[in-house]
Amino acid sequence: MKCYVLGAGVSKSVGYPLGGGLFDEIDKFIRESGACIDRFDYRKDWGNLHHWLETNTNPIVAQAYRSKNIEHIFTVLDFAIALRGTALWSAYKEKTPEERNRLSTEFDDFDKKIEDYQEYRRILLWALEHYFVWRHEDDSADSREWDSLKAFGDKLESGDVVITFNYDATLERVLLSQGKWSPKDGFGFELVFQESQYNDKPIKFDESKILVLHLHGATGWYRRPTFAPGYVPTGSGGAVSPGVFGAAPLSTSISLDPLFMQGLGIFNVDACLPDLLPISNEHHVMLHPSFLKDYETDETGSHVFPNLWRMAAHALRQAERTYVIGYSLPRADVAALTLFVTNCNQGATCVVNPDGGVKIRLGSLFQSGGRFDGAVTFEEWVSLGCPERVPWKPKA
């Protein structure tokens, strides 16, 4: 079994931006969408977000905006929210009434000052989600720029595991067409499908030959409602009707958006997304780019990430060969660093990256012995036949 770790360099081959260009791409998408309103006003709210970031008196916020690095912007906004939670908990746990009142007053004052942080963070989260949903619907695997990804899919064999930090489902689209992947279990968890929201006739898919583990979540993933162990909704007395949850068992954490399924080329199938619950659309299961990712209790409440990371660790330990492709292991991904260092087999990792400095850094980290191999892009590596080693060629 082989394990493939994919970063933004792979998605770049089919037109997706690298991390440093993601904010600009989202900005272009929002502005070109016109007078659209989907949980936020594309013209008014997005313009206000830009003005607030650009003119912010906090130099860290202003510099994060000048860098146009979405990871930096989210980190600043996330830190404000994290401080809010700490302040609230400090006020709550204080035992004496006097001290509790003092801390509560301080919290109220701080809460008012960061109202804009909370509001613009929500807008940025929605914009990020909308961009990837649009890209998924707009993607067409018929263009020639998909040839490298298709050739890579041809190389994957039954039992291989793909670990990806990308949000897009471009590889799944390719593997589905090649008969190697299925939404039934291909994401690492079992899903149940029915004919429609109003017809619970089961729809069956083949089992996946290859797993694609999205360790930061993915486009099209939504949270289903969760309940206390043993609780069974009865549908009486104003309670939520069991029909809302479709054919999927209540233990299922993830639902797939029907529009996402259509983007994969699968029509007239409902992945049991709880459309009847108005809150469902607010819970897109995606860990946004930030230095402050919460894998254990993410705000979606999905609790799917610990299991995915355990599966990834097991795959890395069992792999006879691991390929790290188009992924530079940025400083924000401390959890990924721990995953690799503690689970990758020494000398069994190949780094594919066009940046020679990244190859040397990761090659030394993984002790792969190939840190001085040739620096190539994903497309170049595939054109060479996905070799174990890439010959080093000195520059002219």
C-alpha cells in the first residue's frame, strides 16, 4: 500500500490558487458575482470588510490585510474570538460576586470592541465556502489541464490512501470516473443515500478502492444534527420529525450537499442533507486556513476530524512508500508536522515539490535520503511516470 499526501500544488494543476493567492481569488469571485445576497451582501458587506481591514487601527490587522494572506487574516480574527471565550469563562468561573461583576463588566466592554471582528470573520468564512462551492460546480474535467490529474489517478492502485489538505474534490471527480472511488465510503466514513428528500428508496454505490482523507474538511461536507446518546426524536410535541434525517443513521456525522453530488456527475440522489433544518446551511464542515485550527471541537460540532486523523496516522505507518506532493508543510500546520514525524517510516518518503528549499527541508525532516533530488512540479513528476526519485539537474 502506498500513501500520497497532497497539497495545494496538486490542485494548482487544474487552476486552483495556492494559499498565498486564495484571498485575491475569493475577492475576484465575490466582486464578479454582482448584487448577490447569500447570508451576506456581496457588494455592501464585502466592501465594508475590505474598508475595515484596510483602515484598521490595529497594526496587526492592517498588515495581515496588506499581505493578502488569508491564513494571516483568519488568524488575527480567530485570536480575537479565542480571547473572547477566555474572558467569558474567567467571568463565569469566578466565585465571589464582586469579582464576577468586575470581570463581567470587563467582558462586556471587550465584547463590544470586537463585534466587528466577529462579524467580518463570519463574512470571510461564508465567502471562502461560497468560492469553493462555485468552483466545484464550475469545474470541468474535460479540459487538457486535467490530464496530469487523470494520469495520476491511473497510477493509484487498490488499497492506496490519499491524505489531502485541500478543500476541493478534483481528485475524487477523477477517481470516480475511473471506477476507483465512491462517495459511499471513499471519504473515510460510511454514508447512506436515498433517491430524494421525499423518497427514501435506498441508492447503493460500490465500495471505494481508494480512500481520500480530507484532514481539513472539504467542499460539500455539511454537519447533520447530533443528539445525546440514546435519544430518539419522536416527531411529537413540536420535536423534530425523524423524516428530517433521511435514511442515514443518527450517528452519521457528515452529509453531502445534493449540489455537490451533481458536481461529481451524480444526479437524482440525496445524501441525507437535512434541508428541512434552516441551520444546516450554516455548518459547512471545513477547517478554514488559520494558525488556530481546532480539530477536536470544531465550531461545526461534527467531531469527524479525530477519526480522520487516526486513519491518516494508521495509513502512514502501514505505507511501504509515502509521497508528499505539492505540500510545503507551512508553519500553521503544527498538527500535520506531528502527524508526519510520529508516523512516517524513516527513509520511505519521497518529496515532490518545485521549490528546492522545501525539498531539502522536508527531505531532512523525513530523513528520506532524497532531499537533493530534482525539484519538479506535480505535472512534471506525473509526466516522468511518477518515479521514486527525480534526477537532479544543475541550472545553467
